[in-house]
Amino acid sequence: MLPGISDANVDRIAAVGSYYVASAAFLLTIAALLVTAVGLYFAVRQTSLLKQLEVEQKRFENALDLFRIISGVKDTYPAGGAATFLQLAAIQALSNFPEYKDVMEVMRNWYATAPEVLERESFVKAFDRTIRIVSSSAKSSSKV
């Protein structure tokens, strides 16, 4: 074997070297697993944030469509008696969007003072009912 080193010492040196190599491999495996876990965590977190942003954007688009229907924007405003019914249904649907309560109050006040609007009282009552629903749901969710 090696000059000046006995076979027993060579075996010990090999065993110690093998131990340190195995320990280093184990530590590198643990480090690789930690890096993978952290990477997966950030990927899942990023995906979750993007999904939440998409949901908020879709909620905004839905609320905006309802406001367009109520205000009579021409691309969403059907003609005739169905228009009033659609507008009243859109006002009721706004109860799912409590974050726009201030906008609902502004629209309610506008309808209350606009003499040229047909079915003005129906719109004001519908807005009052929706604002009351939104206010009561906000109070009950704040108690939870």
C-alpha cells in the first residue's frame, strides 16, 4: 500500500473520508431540498397573488358593467320597457359589491334629483334597498 502507513490506518482514513463525504452529500441534499421548498413556496405565493388580482379585476369589470347598465350607456342599454327592468335588476345585483357603496349613494342622489328620469322613484327605492343591504352586510361582517 502506501509506504509508512499500515493497512489498519489506511482503513481508518478511508472510513473517516467516507463518513465526511456521506455527511457532505447529506447536507447538500438537505440544502437542495430547502432551496426547492422555498422556490415552490414563492411560486405558489406568486400564483395565488396573480389569481387574487384576476378575481379583483373581474369583480371590478362586473361592477362596471352593472353601473353602465344602470346609467344607460348605449352599448349596454336595451330599448323599451326591458331597459327599466334591467336597470332595476342591476341595482339589486350591486348588493354583491359593497366596496362601491359610495358610488351607489352618489347615483341614488343623482336619481333623486333628476326630474327627467322616468321611473325615478323606483330607482331611488331600489338604491335605498341595495344600500341598506350593503350597510347591514358590512356591519355583520365587521362583528365576525
